[in-house]
Amino acid sequence: TANGSDPTDPCDVSGTATVPDVSDPNYSVWAAADCDGDGETNGEEVMNGTEPFDPCSVTNATIPTNPMMAGTPAQNAYDVWAAADCDGDGDSNGTDADPTDPCVFTAGSVADTSNPIWQAADCDGDGDSNGTDPAPNDPCVFTAGSTADTSNAIWQAADCDGDGDSNGTDPDPTNPCVFTAGSTADTSNPIWQAADCDGDGETNGSETANGSDPTDPCDVSGTA
């Protein structure tokens, strides 16, 4: 009371929150509460070995419902959970469309690159986990030997070899010279530029710059 905390709320303390001893006559009151709002009571967290004051330390992650009761213990607990960013995607739990999925976030959010959940995910589907990926939001930038997650929508939508076919429909998404008829190449793509798809000795990029046809082996800009 003197410190301004609520003597009837086991989660409202004036100093650093600590786990009370089980011998405390009111331990059961504290154990029944959920101070971090993660859906598991303090007592359950103690038994499970998770941290009762950390909304991201939980055995089974759940998405709690906002009680909309300002000033109540339930609201206070929810607010603790809502303010955290358990998946590290840059959106707090309370605003995150999916607070358990580090690959679902609002545009412009800045990820917490130290978050182990975010690090372990592969949001762009290029085969490199976010934590090791040179560009975790670019499915076309990855380390040699990585195996893409071909079911990933971001990877499917990209055209990494620049041949005009998205990865998801490309017969060979790593070969700019294998594409479906009628596709329009991305002539700014360096992989496509470096290839010589018509085998005439001039790269696609050179032919584009010189005005010859990179798909016609008989159309060269210099001496045939």
C-alpha cells in the first residue's frame, strides 16, 4: 500500500518480481495467477520450468484474449503479454497478426535479430535460416548449397534467375536459359545477364546492350 502496489494483486509488486517460497501461506494465491499473461499460471510455469514473469517463456504458446477491463489484474497480465514480441518479427504480440510466427509481420517492421525463434525461421524460403541468411527477406540471396523451401510463397513468387518465370512455375528456377515460351526476361537480373542463352559467344547482357537478340544464336553484335 505504501509503495503504491495493489495488495490484492499477486502480480503487482513495487520491486523486482520474484517467485515466492511454496511455504508462504499465500503461495496458492500467487500460483493461481498468470503474471505474464501467457496463458499458463505461475504455478504451472514453476512446475514446467518456464519463467512466470516472461510472456515468451511458456510450454504451449497460446494467444490470449484481451479482457478489455482496464486496471484489473487480468488486463495487467494481458498488457504484459501484448507488449512483448515473442517471435521477434518486430511486431508486439498485441498487434501481431500471428504472434507465434516470425514470418508474419507488418510491412516496415524491424526484426529482433537476436531472437532465437526469428533466427531459426526461414522467412524467404531460400534454405538459409534467418539467423544465417545474408538477406533474410530476399529469397534470391542465399549461401551456396542451400536447398530452397519450394512451398514458401515468397520464394515461389520471386524470379531468381531473371528468365521471366517465377520460381514457383519455372522448370529450372536456377537456370536463366530454361523458361516457358513467351516469358519476358528481367534484363536487369545479373544471373540472366551473365548467361549466354543462345550460345553465340555473347552474354545476354551484352546482347541486350548492343541491340542483338539474346535468344537468337544467329544475331550477334560483332563478327559471327
